[in-house]
Amino acid sequence: MALDLSKFLVRFVEEAREQCARLSDGLLTLEQAEDRTEAIQILFRAAHTLKGSSRMMKLPGISTLAHSMEDVLDALRTGRIPFTPALSDALFRGTDALSGLVDRVGTGDPLEAPAPLCQQLARIAAGELEGAVAPEPPLPDASAPALQTPEPRKEAPVAAPGKAEYLRIHAGKMDDLVQLMGEMVSEHARFRKEILHLREVERSAAQCLGPAAGFRSGLDPEATRSALHQAVRSVSDAVLMQDYRIVELQASILTMRMQPLSTVFEPLRRTVRDLAHEHGKEIEFLVEGGETELDRKIIERIGDPILHMIRNALDHGLEGPEERAAAGKPLRGSLVLSAFYAGGSVTLMLRDDGRGIPVEKIREKALGKRLFDAETLSRMSRAELLNLIFLPGFSTSPIITDLSGRGVGMDVVRKNIVDDLRGAITIETEEGRGTTFLLRLPLNLAVFPLFLLAVGEKTCALPATSIVEMLTLAPGEIIQIMDKRAVRLREQIIPVEDLALLLGLREPAPPATSEVMIIIVQNGEEKLGLIVDDILGQDDMVVKPLPAHLKDLKLVTGVTLGAGNRVINVLHVPELLELTRHLDARTPAAPAVEEIRGASILVVDDSLNTREIERGILEAYGYEVDVAEDGLAAIERTHSRLYDLVITDVEMPRLDGFSLTERLRADDRYRHVPIIIVTSRAKDEDRKRGIQVGADAYILKGAFDQSSLLSTVQNLIG
């Protein structure tokens, strides 16, 4: 009786894919390792195992190609041939071809080893390294979804013997189950609120069912109260038990659709290697946190955004060897992709040590493309300018390449991450030192963690992924800077708006005299404080998309159902920030000091918010203001222009405020130009140091307000 090999096809494909992945990862390690002995041995074992298992399965095409690769690796490990980039490329092509053959197992397609490639590998194994280069086949699309286990041949269905460790379920059925689970969780949350309402009814009824009521109605008040209490308690106990079971059910079902991020991360190692090799850049690509798990539906949507960001990092961010050497950096650039759990969500981080994002170039490009006029761009903060990279068609690349420059990519990143997945993106960049993108994602798409808020007479919701923190402040802790309200939070100045006013739910009113609740939300580098009437709590809820006729309502990203089947709008944080930028300008308060117009001032501070607040105050009263992010940037600006006054922080990278003041005083042009130090350093020795280096004023940030800065400026240049 002939052995039915079809029973073992699925297991063979799984193991063959593991060996192919081991070959690909091993080759990447081999290229960067100093001692290649162990790496070569691992590669040899993988090729040898694949050769043997494919022979057992009567798959000569796979075994022939694996044997050819094994011969090359054997020659390499015994020292008969040296390791060269051409040899590595040939082995990579062999690995790609093996993966393609394994993918077709069970489909009925012929599985023949590519003869030219096998011949090339044979010549390399024989030591004929010269002239052993074959045309490269097209590489598979690295952004394509992970390969699925192939269906078995129809004429020989797979029937694995014994107890099965896995049960194959159609993905659509799994999605339906997860959706149903989400609806149950959301409905149960509403049920809990109804129980609270029922307890209120019980208390009210107990007050009404006194002895007199029993006498009039003929009812026994005590028996009625007891029966009602028992009914409420019974339902409450049932809800508590259901709480426990639904939590377990939710965890179990969601785990079934969770996949490790390594399914997306690992193929990118080869992509980065090939792109860097093609464009003459040396890149060390590190992948961390691949074991972190996410909903399969989310994993399917993040491949393209990550690939776009990697392409941008390779093209715009990471320099070539010559430029890095001139900048005093290691010749090999660093690119790190990592994932980790944080605050009930998953954060993906892509960090490079390249040029950083040139903010001024973004401003110039936006002006050249006529996206905004010069006046509007001059008023934009650094965070607002950085967010322009997410506009469709926007690119800072001077030329179009196959990597980037076409103005597509970052808009896809924002749409997928923020709009579709209701996540958040944060950018951290420093010119000359690199850029970090942080993508904050929900764990799953079945239910979203939402914070429910009372705003005016309405209830609305905000995604938890967009919220930084929540706080309660006294009215005096909200400061007035020009015509805007703001809060000072850990040396940051964050603008504040009343959410009800933003949404048009009430008219402007006098400032509050009691404590106010503020929710700090973030999009990119921008933060905004939203005043709300109350925080009603957090729930995991199903968010349904808007119907077709409401798709253009950008301020709302979806809806959910609350108690009593009330429709609750889920607000879109990026659009809230955009709305604040288009509010009608408010009339500024009368200046506390006489206005001095026309003087030029340079503001130097590494804090974006501090720079923009100080610039806003000064420009509102007619001063012409430039900004610099640290001392060295300030020196560059003072070389080409003589300012009437300089305002500087102390703690800054590259060149601090004390050293900046010393260097300016050594410059004949700036020997007598007034310099104001604005800092959080309050020690006497710091004040003395400020006097020693030649500062004309020393203002503490803790005591900073609009009038003190303006009066100091007037005293110095009035």
C-alpha cells in the first residue's frame, strides 16, 4: 500500500517556511557578522534540512535547489571559497526562489528548480566566482501580506491523524464572531448603567412605600420593599457574574485573532537590506518587540504605513557614508523598528539617526506649492509645520526617486493610522540628529477604549489613544496669554479651549469661578487642553462608521450607543486641533505697557511651546521676531543680522544660554545689545552666572507672565 504523502503537506509547508525564514535571517546576519562561522553553520543546516524533507515528500524541484545552496554553503564553511557580496546576493536569490516554490506546494503547479540559478550556484561552489552572475529575478513585494498556508490538493484532502493542535477556520467567520463579541460587550456596558438606574428607582420606591401608602392601597409596604430589593439584588448578582464571563469571553475571542507583529517586521529586514544596498547606503536595521501581538485586522493595515516611513527614512533621513563622515557620525546609519505595550495600547516606534526633518524646508515647500500664504506660514508653530508632511502630495524631496519624492506616502500613513484605525502619531525630530515616529494603536478593532464626556447638554466620546492626561484645575491656574487661554504643565505651555464652544453647544460665558476639568489631547507634536463639564467614565465600546451621507463630517470619526440606545458621537482629535486654528481672532486685552513697534528680537529656546508663546506675545505688540531652537542656531542667525534684543533660555542642547551670552558679548556687534535670560533655574549661583556672562535681565519661568516680559523689553529698548 502506497504512503499517502498528502497527509503531511501542511506540516511540510509550515516547516519549509521556517527554514526559508531561517535562511533569510541568517544571510542578513552573515553580512554584518565579524565571525561568520556560526552563521554559516546555521545556514548550512537549514539548507540541508530543507533538502532532506523535500526529498521525503517527493518534491525534486525544491530538493535540487536546496542541494545547490547547500553545496555553496559547504564550500564556504570549509574555506574553499571566500564570502563576497556577489555570493550573498546569489544565496538571497536562491532563498527567494525556494520560498516561491514552497508557496506553490499543493496548488498543482509544476515545481521545477530554476536551471540558470542552479547552474550559477554550482559554479560558485566550484570556486568560479568570476562570471557566475545570473540575472536577478524580480523581488517579491515586501508590503504584500504574509503568505497563507496553501490548500491541499483537491484529489487528496488533508486528514491529519490523531488529535489536531490547530483547527482551520475561515477568516470571515472569525471576523463575524469578533464583531458579535464586541456588540455583546457594548450592550453589557449599557446593561450595567440600567442596573444603576434600577437601584435609584428602588430607593425612591422605598421612600414612597411607607405605612400610610400601605393603608391607602391595601398593600403590605414591607413585603413590597423586600420583594423589590430581592429582585434588584438578584439582577445585580447576575450582572456581576456576567461581567466575569464576558471579560473571559472577550479575552479568549480577541486572542484568537491576535498575531505577533513579527509577521510584518521580519520581511522588512530584507526590504531594508535590498533598498540600502541598491542606493549605496550602509544601514544597521534593528527590529525589537516582534512578539508584541495585535489584532490581525490592524496588522493588515499597518504594513503600507511602516513601509512608507522606512522609505522616507532611507531617502530623506539617513545620509550616505560621505555625508555621515563629514558630520562626524558612524558610517553605518541606524534604523530601529520596535513595538511595546503602553497604557492599554500598542506603540510602534521607528527611529533613525539621520538628518532630521528640516522644518524651514517644510515652510518653503508649502509656500512654493501655494498651500498657505507667507503670513499664515510665519504664524505656524513648529508642530503645525511638521504636521504638513501628512498632506496629500506634500514632499520635501528636491527630486523624484523610486524611493520617495512623489508626495504620496505620509498621507497614507495618517489615513490608515489616525482616520481608519483611530490611533495617534507623534513626531520627534532634531535637525542633524534624527527622527522618531511613534504610532499609538488600539489593541483590537472589535471594541475601542473610549472616554465618555458631558459637554453642554450632550454626551460625546474621545478615543483613549488620543488622550495624554486628565486634570482638574482651579480657575487661577488657567493663564491668559494675549487672547488665548493656556495651562502650564511641566514647563510646557498648552493652549486650552472650551469643548462646548468648539462644538457650538453653548455661547461664550464669563470665566469659571470653580474648578474645571481639562482633558489634554495630542496629535503629532501638538497638544490641546479641552475643558469639559464632566468625565462620565471609560468603556470598551463598538464604534460604528458614519453613514454614507455623513462621510464629510470630519469632526466625528464614528458613533457608538450609550444607555437607552442614545447615539454618542466619537470626536476626531486632529480635526478638533484644526478647528482651533480657524477660530475667529479674539480681541486682545489692552497692553499693560506702552507699545514699542518695529524693533527686532531673537527668541532662543529649545522648547517649542515657550518659543511660540514668547513670539506670540511680542508680535502682538508690533515687534519683529525670529526664533532659534538652541544656542548654535542663534549664533548662525546673529551672523547675518543685527537684532535689537535677544531672549534666551539656559538649558539647551549644543550651546546653552550662558555660553551663548558669552559668545555674543565677545562679538563687537552684540557687545551692547540687550540680552534677557528666561529660565527655570532659580538658584542664586545661576543668577550670578547670568550677571557674569553679561545678561541684562534674568526672568524665572515660574513667575513668567505677559506683562513682566513686555515691561522688561520696554525698559531695555524703550
